[in-house]
Amino acid sequence: MSSESHPKPTLGFMIALALASTAGLTVEFYSFVIYGYAATLAFPKIFFPRLPEVVAIVIGFLTFAAGFPARVLGAFVFGHLGDKISRTFAFFWDLVLVGIGSTLIAVLPGYNVIGYWGAVLLTISRFIQGLGLGGEFGGATALLAEFAEY
């Protein structure tokens, strides 16, 4: 349990907290999952245009896979930070990392501009996004659980 102390929340606050956490996680997971569609439909043409289509799709899915081990690492790192510093501190930085990763993915130039470095940066951005998402799920759940005891 965290050492943070919270004032006794009202019912309206609890409902708002639950809705905000649910909405935030929904948007973050949507962003995480929509990447799978982009890995099939867009990334082969944007980041791997000189490769055969099947190979480009497989490599696109490998960049998709980079987010999954990052989620595990993010859960460990941000879970520890949430326990040692504060859950709100960890949750804030989870959101920042997901935002940075998602923004980088959105603005990355393709193969025609920076060659295969675009794919490398795409994978790094996906890893950053996964780090944040891994910590966010546990952080949101822990915050809700702390308030649920009231």
C-alpha cells in the first residue's frame, strides 16, 4: 500500500475517477491495438516499400511486437516507482511516455525521407509507448483500489 493519504472522496469523485481511468485506459489500449492494423495496412508501404509485401508485413508485426516486452518492463519499473515515490507520480510519467511514443509514431518520416532509420525509430517509439502502457494499467488499477477502500 502506498504511503499517500487521500481525503475521503465523495461519490461523485469516485464516479469521475472510475470514468476517467476507464476512458484513459480505453484510449491508450486503442492506440496500442490500432498499431496492429497500421502494421498490416500502412507500414509496409511507408517504412518498407522496397521489400516484398509479405516480408514487409512480417517486419511491421515485429515492430508491433516490440511493445509487448516493454509493457512487462514498464509494469515492473512503474510499479516500483509507484510503491516507492507515489502512484500519482508514476501514473503521470506513464501517461507522458505513452504520449511521447504515440506522437513519435504519428510524426515519423517514412523510408523515402530517412530510409530504414524510420523503421528503427518506429520500433524505439513503439517500445517507449509499451513502457508507458505497461505501467499505466497497473497504476490506474492501484489508484482505483486505494480509493475503493472508502
